[in-house]
Amino acid sequence: MRVFKYRGGEFERDLETLFENYFWAPTRKNLNDPCEGLFDDESVNTQLDLVFKIFVGKANSSTNELGNVKAALKDVFSFVDKSGIYSLSRTSLDELLWAHYGCNHTGFCVEYDLDKLIEYEKNDYVYLDVKYKNSPQVISVSDIDTSSQKKILNKMFGIKSKAWSYEKEIRVITSSSGKHSYDYRAVKAIYFGLRMSDSDKNKLMDKLKGRGIKYHQIILNPKSYKFSFIAIEDPYKKANKYKYSIAPIAEYAITPEYVIEKYKPYVEYLSKAAEIVRREPDCNEVEMVEFSTSKGDISNPVIFVQYMRKENRYVNHYLSIQEIDSQYKEITDIGEIAI
């Protein structure tokens, strides 16, 4: 899914976050809407207190389960104030968003691949499609699911006043506020505002060269209030590829001799998958390559590649045979040593 972030008013700061591949997720109290995270929890607390009074003094599984529910609810409520919110939009062409967040068109708009944006730290993120209503949501016992927080988080963070509906907002909720890194390839394109200076445009493209980003200029359609955009050629498209590296492959990462018979015809794909993954920007070493029995089968083989990221975190990468064929033929430096 493609989502958009309008930037303006702090060009150097915004450019630095792009260059360093991170976004800043403030707490709800630091956002521009004082009603952020507004919800009514009186009902659920009253219901739980009443049920506890009924079961007080009874040592049974129901009492224990109620205790678990109340503890889970307390954890979610405490999560509200420490978590971060990164607000995005479904559109890059809204006139009010450009005026409010694009600093009267002197700024720019970033296009992200949402899946790629949250992939880097996926266990710490939840994304929500904001709904717009006339009043805050009431939290009830039926919203509490000890196996998943998303339902209740939708009511806490995913509801705003109808006055904000023009934003068409999607939110990334982070487990803690502040700075969050992402894979630079999450940034797919940048749209320049109508009034953005040529010097700022050039500085941005120079700073982000080698990343394969597409650039667009916002234009006003003749005799209308509607915006569209035209493509701009990247003056630095011949720059060296950003974060280019070829990681080593561990000595026993690929073991074709242990492949079960039915997968033998696809053995060559183990090495091809390793070649693809060792070129991942943050790959430090390819640790393991084998056929996945959970993601694929003999009719549709999938290869599992585990690699160590540069901050000593392990990443699991899955590639189908079709994906390997497509990506492997794009590699132009087969045979190069690790760098």
C-alpha cells in the first residue's frame, strides 16, 4: 500500500530524517489535535468492577480470567501515553494537506510503501486506518481481547472527529515514541510543492542520490482547484548505488546434500537465493538457506534465507522460485567478492 507524508517548515530537519532513514513518532499529547486518543473508559471499568464484586472471595478459574482481562486492559491504557503515532495519508494531492502540512506548498510530500516502512521493526508496529465520527468511542468489555490489542487500539487511536476526514489518515502506532528506523527502500517517490524552491529540490535530490527514488512536481490543473503531478528526471540517476554491499555467506549456510529428494530439481535456487539476499542493504552475513515447508510445497517451492542484520538482529527472508528468477537476472555483479 502506498501512503504519503507531507513535510514543510523545517526543511533541514526533514531532509536529515530522510537521509538517515528514520521517522519520528510523537506521543498523542504532542500532536496538533488536543482530542487525540480521546475515548470513554468509564463503562468498561464499571462493568469489570461489578463482575469482580460478584466473584470476590471465590478462588476459581473465572476470577483468574477476570484478573487477566483487567491486567490486559491496564497494560493497554498505559500503552496509550508512551506509544508513538506516525500519521500518514492516502493521498498526495489534497489542497488542504499541502496548505497545512506542506507549508503552503514550499515543502514536499514523501511516498512510502507502507509494508516496507513497517517491515524493519514489524513486531513493534500496528497500523490503523482512521475512521471519522461525531463523538469519542466508548470502550466496553467486548473490545478486550487478551490475544490481540488491535481491536481496542482502533478505538483509542483509530477514531477522530469528522472535521479531520479530509486527511484520509493512516496511522502507524509504535510501542514507544521517538525515533524509528526503516529500510530506505520504503521511500518510493517525492513530490515537490508548487512553491518549493529549485535550490531545495536540487539539495534534496543530491542528498538522496543513488536510492532509486522517483521525483514528481505538483502542478495545478488549468481552470480548476485540482492538483496533479508530472515526473521530474533525477539529475543524479547515474550516482553510485546507496548502501551497496555484498555480504559473505556462512560456510555451512547452503547444504544441497541434505535436500530431500522431491526438491532436488530446485537445488540450484538455493545459491541464487543466497546471492539475492547477500545484497540486502543491511545484510551482514547469510546464515542459512533451505526450502521452507511452512511457506511452500513441491507445487510452489519457497526458499527460506536467514541473514544477520548489521546490528546483530536476524531476519527471515522468503523467496518463491518465480521471485528468484526475476530478481537474480537483475544482478550484474555475480562473482564479486564480499565487500
